[in-house]
Amino acid sequence: MLSLESPAPVTKRGTKWYATPVFYQPDRQKIEQLTRIRYQEQEQMGEYMESQECLMAFLARALDDPDPTPCGKCAVCQ
């Protein structure tokens, strides 16, 4: 992740990572936002595993499909 920052506080040469002279200050707001998103995704995965509705419709809704319809083929539909 640090190598994706601009300017990057680390660089890779060959198989080794080296610190650069860049002063790195973590973006706490971005970290908190990403952490919240990951927890929401984890909660959604739990809901998916316990779902009694069509799994494809569940996924379609999670991906903002405006008209999720049952597939008739998943384990729940069968």
C-alpha cells in the first residue's frame, strides 16, 4: 500500500523494499473510511451465507441491479 502513495515513502529494488526520504503521514480519514467499508462488506458476506433468498438476486441487489430476479438454479432456489 505504501508504494502506491504519491510520493511513495518506500520503493522496491529487486526483491527488497527501501525507505525513501519522503515524510509519510497516514491519511487517517481514508483509513477509517476503508475500514468501515470492509466491515460493511464482511457483514454483507454473513448475510449472504445465511440468506434464504436467491443467491444471485442477493448479489445483484448488492451490486445495485435495479431489477434483481431469482435465478432458479442456485442452492436456495433448488
